[in-house]
Amino acid sequence: MPTSHSRVSAASVCAAALTFSGLLVTGVVAAQPAAAADPAGYQNVRINEVTSSGNDTVELYNAGSTAVSVSGWKMSDDSFAQQSFSPSSTTIAAGGFVTFDSPKGLGDSDKVVIYTSGGTVVDRVEWAGNNAKPAMARCGGDGTGAWVTTTTAATFGAANAGGCPTTIPAASKVRVNEVTSAGADTVELYNGGTSAVSVGSWKYLDNDTTHSAATVSSSSPSATSIPAGGRVTFNSTLGLGDNDSLFLLDGNGNTVDSVTWAAAGATPSVERCADGTGWFRTSATATLGSANSCSGSGGGGTGGGQTGQLLGGGGSLTSGCTPEAPSGTGSTPSGTQAWPGGLDVTIADDVCAFATSTGPEGRDVSGLAFDPANPSVLWAAKNKNWLFKLVKSNGKWIPDASWSATGKQIRFASGSGQPDSEGLTVGANGHVYVTSERDNATNTVPKDTIMEFDPAATGSTLTPIHQWDMTSQFPQLNTGSKDDANLGFEGVGYVPDTWLTANGWVDPRTGAAYSPANYPLHGSGLFFAGLEWDGSLHVYGLNSDGTFTTFTTIATGKASVMDVMFDAGTQRLVATCDNTCGETHTFMKVDASGAIVPDVTYTNPTVMPVDNLEGFAIAPTSTCVNGFREAVWSDDGIYGFGSGTSSDGHALYSGTFPC
């Protein structure tokens, strides 16, 4: 394996995994041997914006979940002589920005390389021909978008979207797609655009700052142009090592894309999953020159890895549906802990996939639930009376065409009405239970119901086989206001009796240990409905004769609840709240007194938008790979990071959660 690079410390390698020039970075960029320990999370910092006019300002962005110290960090320009700089803050908050004025003086054609205090390369960007005037910035997602010249340099210290052009150049759709550091050290480029791009004069570099760039055409004379949707390969003449990087520059010397790997990450190869858009992961088999296999281990320490479009990483924009901007943003509860799963998140659906005849305006997916008997199925409830059965295809959750490619419309037991379907869960009998907080045909009147649907029923419209109406229990919602009527049952979770009895839950009706035999018509579990009004959970036994038993009301400690689920993996009941509560999930347990109480609350991964993310589901542990399983979120407004961003028009996000 040819190499010309020094190695990072063993501690750095053990802590590292894989990174690329994008929003999520969890690897080590090898350079000179570190003279001092690198700060925790340094690899999550990206150069995000640069101007070579005025004060020659540079902006850094932290894509990680924890703050990163930049004390003692240095930069260099095209001289590669490192020099200290004075940042606006010595710490970058998670999801935050730090700026500094370059001590070097940046020119019309120049570069910026960022180093830790120990000399490890963090990131680099290169430009030519006044492209950093007014600024060069990542557009399409802070930390991950394409490097383009912006229309204004006024976004330093804030998100780049306001200064980005409406059209991204065709060359910026080219991505490094696969790299191997074994054998011939081969690189594959992929063109995700709609027109061919000439790449013969493009250049590439590794992370050895003493190396000169090599041209693509000199490495492979046939690699002159990439057709739309096509790929080319070439063999690196620089020598790629175990801990290395590949930086791609266009013919003018502007940075286009990059990938970094640690240890033996590029053996057999590192590849994007899916092609051109996804997160890099170590492959099981190199597929240079053809579609990536995506059959290896996950990148970024996330176990099985992710497929689909990387959150914030470019892609299709909204077409045919109108998103709603988020509303009702509130504070995060005190004591909330960071997301315990992987930091990388992907867009997991096709754009505008859930537009329907009653909801083309963009009120999209609200409730989510994995089928515990068949975890390859994800059920989704869409506002304005639609139910979707989703299956995985090429890393995305898409409607199961064998059930319905466009979803099935649901009605009340009367066969009429428009249930404001919000939450859903799967019962022990395999039936899908859906909550509604009102009839959208008369949306000023609450109708807090739980409906039972048999998914095996035929036809394009489903009518419940049972319906339980709890509206009279919530007079505070019946004020004649459509806003109050819209604060009812937002989520529901089925909780098996076995968990309640094994954990010593005390039946609030009797004051004694819960005995399922006391309720012979309720089946084998209870249903916990989440009330958006005040964040409380309401516990019911749903009887086969159409009646119901009310057990109790449980405080979650949150202002609202948008989804409810029982997770057998953690043996916890999970109450989810959207931006109203800072995008949090409260895991609840049975305490020593037999009461159900909050145990721990987690935030979402920091890369996710602050939106009305009303649905949340964790896959069963039977799906675990390398200690992780999938977590899925749904956006009720498909707004993502806003109009013109890669997440605009998408409703589903996929990440990982520990087993």
C-alpha cells in the first residue's frame, strides 16, 4: 500500500472513524504528528465562509453535538506557514459559528488551511479568480454544501443561506464518490447534475501540505468528462495512506469536494451511500466505476451507516408541495442530555412524497411507528386523514406499492369525516391504532378519538373496526377555537401488560399492583395517548366491545407531547416533543413506588432542523448492527432548513440509536 504520510497517534486513530467535507465529521485528518492533544470534537469543525476583501474574514462552523475549543489553533494561506489567529470566541458551540480576521492577508487566488494547536489539519478551502469576493461559502447547508461565490458577504457568524445564489453551478454537483488506498489508490468521481461536466483539467491533493496538486487527466487520460448521472475513475499518483484525505479542485483551483478517512478506512474503499449524496462508509467490496455496494460498515462510528441523501448535503428542492415554516419554538427542559446515537442524519424520503388530495399544501407526516412483528415496515400517519405503509428502498422510506403507492384515506366509524390523524401505534394484534384530535371538516370542534384499523382490509379507504371517543374528558379544548381543538391527542403508544406487571406498576384505579385479569376485554396491553395541550399522557384500556377504561393521567415534565412509543430495547415509554420543547424525547420508567415517571430526556442530533418534528420511532433491537439501530423522525411541515435548502420538501429523517 503506497503512502508518503506520517501517522497520527494511536489514541487519535482509536477515537477516529471517517469524515468528509460536509455537515457531519467524525474522523481524524492526518497531517504532521500532533505535538499536543487535539481538543475533543475538533474534527466536527468546518471552514464555512471566507472573504478575501475587507478584513479577510474566515468563518468556522461546528457541526458536532458538543462545544469545541479552538484555543491555540492556527491557519495558513498558500504559503503553508502556520500563524495564530484571534477568533471571536475560543469555543465554538454545537451548531455555532466563530469568525476571525485572517492575520495573513488573503489574495484573489489563495487558500485557507486550519490546524489544531497540535498541527493536525482540520479543514481547507482553495479559490481562484476573485471567487472569494464578496465571499466563498458553503451553500445548500452550513458545513456541507457546495463551495460557491455568494451574492453578499453579510452572513459571517450566521447561516449562509441568506447570501447564497439561487442556482448552484453544475460543477458543484460533482462529488468524490469512492476512494481506495489499496493497490492503485483509485478515486471515483460522480456527477449528480443534469448536464455533463468537463473534469480533465481538475486537480486533486492529499493531506500532505508539501505535495503539489496532480491533474485528473494526467492520472487518467480518458477521465476528461463526466456525463450527467455518470462517473469516472483515476489512479492517484500522490500515494494514499491509512490516514489520509482526497481534496478535489476544479480547473480554476476552487475546492469542490473532499473525503478524509482514518486507520484502514479506505480499504477496500470508502464510498458514499447513496451515490453522490450519502455519508461515507467503509465498503465490503470496492465498486469503482459502478454503483456503490453500500454493504460494508458504517461511517462515523454509527454502526450500520446511513444511506439516502445526507442532511444538508444538496439534492432536490421542493416541487409540487408547499412547506410550512416551524412555529411554537420553546426552550429545552433543564437536565436534557445530548443525543446518544450517531451524529449523522440523512434525508429518508423522496421530495414531496406525502402530498395528497386533502393535503397538498405540505401538512405532512405526524406519527410514526415501526411494526414490531415486521420491522421492515414503518407506519406513518399524515394529517388530514391518511395512513401510509412504508418500506425501505435504496436507503429511503417509500410507500409500499403492494399496499398503496399513494397511501390510504381513513374515515371515522361513521364512514365519513376527515380525521385529523396525528399519532399511531401498532397493537399486539397487528392492527394500527390512530389518534385524531378533531374532524377537519368541522375543525373548530374537538374529536379526541383512538381508531383501530385492520391493515389487511382492502380498498383505498379504511374505516375503523373500533373507535373510542374521549372528547368529553377535555372540555378545555372545546372553546369554539380551531387552535384549541387542535391541541388534543397528538400521539399514542401501545404498552404491553407484561412490561407494566414486571416493573410493578400500581393500578391508579385500585391502588394495588396492576392485574390485567381485572380488565378482561382490554386485550394484552394499554394505550398511552399524548395530549398536546399540556404534555400529559392519558392511559386507557381499549375494550373489544367499544367501551374504554380510563386509568390515569401522567405528567411527562414537558409542555407538549407530539408522539408516544414504547421501546422494548430500553424498556422505556418515550414521549416526544417537537421544537415546542427544544426537540426532545423523554424516556419514562416505573419508579420504586409503582408510578410512571420521567427517567432521562435527550435532544435530537444537532444537525437536525428546529422544526415541527412531530413523529419519532426507534426500530426494534432485532435490526441492530454493530450496536446501533435506526431512529426516524417526521416533519409535519416539510420545511427542513427552509426554502431552497436540500431538506425543503422532505418529511423523514433517519439516524441511529444505541441498541
